[in-house]
Amino acid sequence: MINTKKSTQKNKPNMHKRLVKCCAVLCGLFIFLATRLIWIQVVNGEEYAERVGMQSEADRKIQSPRGMILDRDGKVLAISEMAKSLYADPTMTEKSPAEMAKILAPYLRIKEADIEERLSRDTAFVWLDRTMDNDKYEALKAVVAEKKLKGLRFVDENRRYYPNGTLAAQLIGFVGDNDRGLDGIEMILDDEIRGDTQKLRLTTDSNNVPIFDSALERILPDKKRSVSLTIDSTIQYIAEKGLDEVVKRHHPEGAAVIVMDPKTGEILAMASRPNFDPNEYGKGDAAAYKNRAVVNLYEPGSTFKPIMASAALDSGKWTEDRVYHDIGYINVDDRTIHNWDESGMGNVTLKDILKFSINTGMAEIGLCTGGPTLTKYAEKYGFGKITGIELPGEGEGILFDPETMSRVDTAIMAIGQGIAVTPLQMVQAFGGLANGGRMMKPFVIKEIDNPDGSVYKKTEPVQAGQPIRADVSKIISRIMAEEISSGGGLNAKIDGYSFCGKTGTAQRLNSEGTGYAEGQYIGSFVGFGPLEDPQYVVLIVVDNPSRIYYGAQVAAPIFKDIMTDIVRIKGIRPTEKSLLDPVLPKETGRPRLSLPPVTKSGDGILLPSFLGYDSRDVNTWLNEAGLGFVPNGTGEAVYQSPAAGTYVEAGSDVYVSFTR
């Protein structure tokens, strides 16, 4: 028989020992946890709080894609696409910052030293590269897998892409890393087309690696409005090709071109040089970013004369048939104003004054009209104030104060000096001349559409004013057409079409705006047409070209190139019967002779005698020879400089006077 009482008593000490051991283990575990908790919360509390704060404050904002920017025909000018961005958690990397930087540098757009600096920061999140090129991403992804690099993660982000590269770069603008529009339309419409921002709370896996890759999947559908511009991509390309030709031929400091529909005010093309690629905007500089067509101020020179002449006619202070006797100069108080060659043309009318850009005649017209009247009309044309186009940085221009204008101020304003305008203001004003006196406000945003295709906002053409009567507009237009057909604008003539135009050459303002820069000029040309039904206004401004600087030589040929392409591509039929009387050689009773062929040698180009030949013959010969042509008068040549038999360098100017 077993004695259970003795057995129970014998086991009691063993149970007691086990309980004591369990309590000791539990107490030890409690003390360890309590100590660890105190260590984390008290000793290292600030450090962990800072790390948590840094994690929550790191860039965890995700943008849905921006809305598209399209041209007038729906061609894409700017679109958003998804690209990979790389970030790192420096606390999780197993290699030193220097080692990591050396591995990553060949694939990232920042320098090795910058990568090392970022990976050395006391933080759990740093960006290393945003919106990477796909080939770089694929290559780096393979390296990360091969070398089993820790603490690196890729995430999808929205990237702006400009499929046409440099086309209309200053007008469209560009977008920064944070999806903010930084210039042009991208900046002006940033609130309309920028993607929505969504904040996400970061979660991590068992290794404390952020799970971030699929964060965009919930907001990938494009829910932003798209923008259609008035720009015609084909005309834009043609205009930019013309600017590139200017740069190639004359190496200017800058250049700008604008093409506008005078009936609506729609900007069909706008470009500047130098240029940049918005896909790589970081490689550009301030000069390339500048939209010279909107921002730059310059003296218009002779291109302003049709505006002033129309003011004189519309105000009744001058008439089309009034005769002025030109002796080559005119004294205005203490100032003497000369013609370009300091010679006079005798009795001339308004047509001759504009057609051959006679400074003395325009000064006389200005004095007869009066400074206050000229300024009033300039303001009616929109000068001295912004047009209000939807682009940043537009200049206001500078006009004289009509209450303090002197006679000299009045005279030089009439010939386009002493004032400052923007190219956009000039296009708006000449749009009024082309459109029967009805001046339309220029605009570049055609409409903004909702994601479902409905129209959110549409721009309707707005008349900015009626500075002159329709009959005055017709008179000035016809005279400008004759300048191209047989005057100083011959280099802009387009075979089979009657276009209107005016050349201009002006001294360049210095950087302080206090005077003129020595030996620096701006050559320009403004034209519109066809004369029977004007559909385009085109302005070309060439800033400080090398050697040749006359508007007739640097800008007028570009107008011809641009408009020749436009009328061909747009299917505008040639004029069946010219509205202008053709310029015919005088009947002399003898066979008409041709100028001798161009002769070049080591001494230069040998000039023949142009005497007795008309301006068309002379212009053709000089163009073939690569020489500049500065004509004065009409009819047959009676004087030339340099003289016949002289050798001249390529690109030199030749002055020829003509008379009936």
C-alpha cells in the first residue's frame, strides 16, 4: 500500500521551486521590457520622435497626371507620362555612403558627391532621382538586384513630356520636379491642369522597407482638364524654321517671330531665339527661357511709320495727295533729321514717303499732326499698355508724355524713335491695319475642356478697338503693298501674291534703357496679306545681327520664306489679277540689256554699273551676289555707292538711288 500522504508532502518543495523560478523569469522579463521602454521613451525619446517626424514629413505627396496641352487641331504639345523615381532610406543601407554613391552615380543625374551627401543624412527618406529616363531605370534596377543593394526603392511618378522638343518652348513653358508650372502656359494655367495632390501614410514591411510602389494605382486615370491653344503646329514649325535661318545667316543676339490671324486675334505661331528643350529645361538659361515676342522692348524704327501715317490721315491733319518737298534733311529746333543717304527726292506724296521710308517727310507729317494727336492714336493702337495675352512677363512699352512733348519728340516719334514697343503690340496694331481698322485682342488659349470632353472655358475673339477708319486702313495697306512690289521691301515679295509690308532698322537700346548701344541695331519686318483678303500678320524682329543689320536684308527675306511656305501648305490661291499696276521697264526703242554675271575673285565681288536698270534687276543681281540692297526712289537707277568697278566684300551693302 502506497503512502500518499508522504508522497504529497515530498512533492511540495519541488512545486514551490518551480513557482519561484517562473516568477523570477517573469520578473526578469518585466524588468527588461520596462528598462527597454524607459530607454526608448526617455533616453532616446527625442531621437525616435525626430525620426518619426522626419518620416511623416518626407515627400509622400503624389500627383495625378497634368492635363494635356494641344494645338488648335488637337496635336499634342505637352502630355504627362509615368516614370520611375528613386529614393533611399539611409538607415537601411548596408554599404557606406561613399560606396553607394560610386555604384549609383553612372545612372543618376546628380553628381557622385551629391549622392554621398544625401545618403549621409540622418533621415529615413531622401530623393536620389526624380522621373528617370526608362533606360537608366532599367539598368539601375538590374544593378540593384545583382548587388542586392538595401535601402533603395523605385516609385511611379508623373513626368511631363513635350513630344515636339523645342517647338514653341517659350510659349508652352515647362514643369518643375514638383509638378509646378514654371513658365509659359504651364505656369499661367497651373491651377487648371496640375494634377491633384494626395497624401499617403507610409507603411513598411518586416525589414522596415517602405511599401510605396503601387501608391499611384488609385489615381492614375487622367482627371484633369486639357487645354487647346490657338497655335497651328505647321505654321509654328515654318516660323521657327525661318528663325533658325536668321540665326544661321546673321548670328544675332536674339530673334522673335509672331504670326497672327488679324480677323480673330488668334496667335498661330510665336517663337524666340535662343531656344531650349523643355524636356531638359535644366540645360537652358535665362536668355533661352525669355519669350522675346512678349517681353522684349525695342524701338520699332520705320515699321512704326505706317501707324503714324494712318494717325495723320485719320485725324485729318494730312492727306494722301499732299506734296512735301524733300531736300534730304529737316531742321527741328536744335536737331537735324536726315534721310538714310542724306539726299532728297524732291516733291513726294504720302505714298513715296512710306514706300521709300523718307525720314524728313515723316517728321514733317508728325509735326503737322502734333505730339498729343500722335500719342492719342498710339494709345488707341494699344501701345503703352499690355495687350492682356495669357502669357507671363508682358511688357507695357514706353510712350512720350503728350503734355511735355517737344517738337523734336514729335518728329522722332513719327519715324519710330524715342518710344519702345513689344513685338506683340506691333502685331496687334498691324492686325488693325489689315482688318479694316478693327483691331482684335491677341490670344493664345483657344479653350479648356473638362475630362469628359465638355467645354469648361472657351475664348471668343474680342475687338480691342477701332483706331482708324476702314478707308484709311485701305490707303495704308495699298501703299505697304507697293513697298513690297517695287520699294524697299522687294526682298519680301512672294511671286503671284500681293502682300503688304514695311521694313525697319533702329538703334538698339542699351541694357540700362538710358540710351543707345554703340554699333548695335535691330532689323525688323512686319507684313500682312494677301492684300485682297488678309489672313496673316507676320512680324520678324532680329536683335543685333552681325555685319548686315538692315531690316530689308535680315528680316524681309525671312518673311518671304515663311509666307511662301504658308500659302503653299494652306492652299491659298495666287492672285489672278494683281490689284497693283505692274512695274514695267520704260520703252527706250533699244533691246533690253541684262546685267553682267556675278564676278568673284580674291579681291571680292566686282560691282557693275546699275545705272539705267530698274530696282528688280538690281535686287536680283545683288541677291545672287550675296550683297545687301538699300534702295531709294523708284524708276531707273541714277546713282550707286560703291561705284561701278569697285570690289566689295560678301555681305556688304550697296546703295542705289532710282528716279522716274
